[in-house]
Amino acid sequence: MLEQSTNDIAKGQFKPIEDVPPEKEIREIFESFNRMAAQLKTREEQLVQSKKLASLGTMLAGVAHEVNNPLSNISSSCEILLEEIDDGDKEFQRDTLRKVLEQVDKARSMVLNLLEFSRNTEFLKEPLKLKGIIDNTIRLVHGQIPSAVKVSTDIPAGLTIFADKQRIQQAFMNLITNAVQAIQGAGKMEIVADKSRDGMVTVIISDTGLGISAENLAKVFDPFFTTKDVGKGTGLGLFITHDIIVRHGGTIRVTSSIGKGTTFTVRLPAEELSE
């Protein structure tokens, strides 16, 4: 019993031992163990909150600059339109308005990501068929996948994860979109999954894209960090994805080689974790 509870704590499951033996000496050991488990749970929650606040501080430091960019572009475009409004060049005006809409979409995406991060609502976790989640996500981003990019999946039909459907789909959508955008020209993205012996489900998303340098690899989950061209990304997608995975009791790691591609490995619980 004590050995199993110790293993549970190692997995991040801080459930106290309920069936305490009546013998005084053994009972005291078990009670001490339960106090330790409770303290570890409290400290883990405090550590997660501290890390989140630190990340929020870093994020807020970049918000003014990042939001100011699209606002400045919108302002400049509007000034140009006001000056050229009587010129009659409709195509020029349409092109300028399209640029304004692009900047509005960028600002909106940034705000939505910030709202998602700041929300402290409970996740509505339930058993979900992983294959259905991945297949549906691919369908949603199908229009963004170039014909030269081959997408393949190898996910057992019965493989189940315990997750919030909306949040976990958002996380996978960010990872899949990133993988597709990393591929220049022809290439492939592969998603494979299986259940590990420890009761976790491992999902591997790999691409044959440009790859990420060792220097940048350590920053991919930082807020506002992006290797995409200016205006192509907010730098919040992987930051939000990391938060979603961790709040599910899972982990995410990344490996990459320049010119060879990138692989994200996500591990998620297959069933409800004990509190």
C-alpha cells in the first residue's frame, strides 16, 4: 500500500492513504506520509501558480509592444485611406482595407489567447477517443494544409484520453498547424499514438520542416516567442498549448534538427487522475 502510494506521488497524484493500519507505530508512519503528501500537493499548486504568475509577468511585458504593432499598422492604413479617399483607386483602397483586416485578426487572435490563458475555470474532463479528436482537428485545419504536404496518422481506434474536449483540441490544433507551417514545399507530418505501461497515452507529432535551432528550442514555450516571419504569428500558440497539457496532468517536450524537422511528444492521462 505504502509502495503504491509512493509511486502515485512520483506521478504527481497526491492521494492520501485512507486505510490506515491500527498498530500505533505503523499508523504514525502512514499519518506522517499523508501529511507529507498533503504538503507536497500544496507546494506543487503554489509552484504552478508562481510559474504561471512569472509567465504572466513576462507576457504582460510583451503585450504593449505586440498589440501596438497591429494598432500602428491599422492607424497608418486608415490615415492613408483618408488621404486617398477621393483618388478613386478602388483596388488600392480594397488592398489597404484587406491589410487592416489582417491586423485586426492578429490582434483578435492575441486577445483570445490571452483570455484563454487567464481563464481559471475548471476543465470539464471526460473519456475521449483520441483518434476522433485528432481526425476532427485535421479536418478543421484541412484548408491550411498545402497539397504537397502529406499527413498520416497511426492511432488505435480504442485509445482513450481523459481530457477537456475543447481545450485538448485547441492544443492539438496549435501543434498540427505549427507542424504544417514549418514545412516549406513538399513534406510530411505524422501523428502516432499509443498507451504506455504507466497508464499514460503518448502522442508524437513530427514534421519534415525547417527545424528549430538549439538556441531557439529552449524558448519555444515562452510567451511571444516565434520563429515565424513578422505578422505571421503571435508567439502564444505553443505557450497556451503547454499550459493546457500541464493542466491536464500531462507533459510536452520537443526535439528538433535544422533541415530535418521537429517532433513534439505529448503525454496525457488515459483515465482520471486521483487527487
